[in-house]
Amino acid sequence: MSQRLDPREIVPILSGGGTRVACHVGVLTALAELQIGYRHIVGVSGGSIVAALAAAGWSLPRMKALSLGTDFRQFRGYSLLSLLRTGGLSSGDAFERWIDDQLEGRCFADLPGELHVLATDINGGGPVVFNRALTPLMKVSRAVRFSMSIPLMFAFKSHEGRIMADGVILAEDALHRDWTGTGVPVVCFRLRGQGRRRVLQASRWMPLATYIGLLLQTFMNAVSREYVHAEYWHRTVVINTGEVSPVDFELSRAQQQSLHDTGYRTTLEVMALKLSDIVA
């Protein structure tokens, strides 16, 4: 006899986002209001930050306060020497220390919730999964750092002979899998930005830094606008973040609040329409 599924339980996949962390907090806030629960949660790229905090037992108000109050400029780097040596303008070490502090140094085995973090192996092109079953003694902060390896922004990191890059560049079929092993439906929450044209003010002496920044924004926005395959459309919620870039490290508190509200409203509206199809 097949196991009866709870029609109000899903596996949320928080995909992408970069510095737009508050948007994913808004998603989880809306799910709570809709009384849609989860025991497993999947984090990809910036979404892995919120997924990790949720799996660690953080309350929604605490996550929101962190997303609105964090100055993400502290994680940005513009060292061309680092770019040449490591493949990224910043080592990403400051970010890893920060998220490790928030998680109090927890490993996957220490988490009360079931967390799955995805990164991309650019040496083989496939997904790399970190969770309690596969990497119980790995620090969660390390896996989140792997998933946040934004090309050119953060230095590439190696793991067991594989080269880690941002999980957001993975194909959809790497995300839409049976994460629980019991058939609980997955729902992918994807942030989509449209980018904006800016007045170009390249430094006279260091114009390359400006051009790399523009390239990063263009690449990350292009990835976020990738079409959703029809096979996964009924289990995907696309959240339009407008002109806010996933690599904008100077977001104000008001902008993060707006992102939170956008994630919240979109999830409320779309999940109400899709819920019957998702659990069917």
C-alpha cells in the first residue's frame, strides 16, 4: 500500500538569489501563513543561506532581521590579483566565516532539519549534493560557500577532486528530484531579475573591475531568466525581483524589505493557485 502524503507538505527549493536573501525569507513566511509545512529544504546559491538558517531552527522574524540588517558589502572583493590566482575577485572566506557564526559552527549531522545544499562541479559539469546522509560531518557553512561560488566574484574551491561553482547554473532536473525518498512534492522558488542599464563610470586606472562587475550582473541575470521547462512549470514559482541584481552588494534596508514583500506576495498568490496541481 502506498504511503499517504500530507497535502500540506512540500520540499521547498530556494534557488538563486545572490544578495537578495530577504526574498527567500518572504517565501518561507508566506508558506507558514498558508500552513504549508516542510521537513526537508533545498538551498541553491543565495537560497542556501536561508535554507541553512531554516534547517538550523531559526525563526522567521530572526531570519528577516538578519537579511535586513546585514551589510553585504563586507563580502565583496575587488582584487585583480586574487582573480588571477584563484579565479575570483574575493576569496569568499569572510562570507564563510559569517555564515558559520550564524550557524554556530554546525555540521549537517547537528541540524534539527533536513538540509540539502547543491553546488556545481565545473570539472565534470554535474551537481554535487551536501546533506546529512552524504556529508554528515561537513560544516554547513562550507557547503553554503561552495554553492555561493559566483563565477569571477568568489574564488573557486576544490572538494574531493571536484571544482565547486555556483549551484544556480545547474539544470532543472538536478533540482526536481525526490529529496525525501517518500514522494513529497518539490516546489522550486526561482528569483528572476531583469537587470537595468547603468551610467558607466569606469575607473580611469582600474576599468577592468567595472567591466567585470557588469559581466557578472549580465551573466547572473541571464541565468535567472532561463526558461522553465514545461515538465517542471507546475512545481515552479518564479519571483520577479525587477531591476535588483543578484550581485548587488549595496542593497539598502528598504530594498531588502521590498524583496521580502515581493517574495511573500508572489508566493501567497501563486501557491494558492498551484497547490492542487502540486500535490496531485
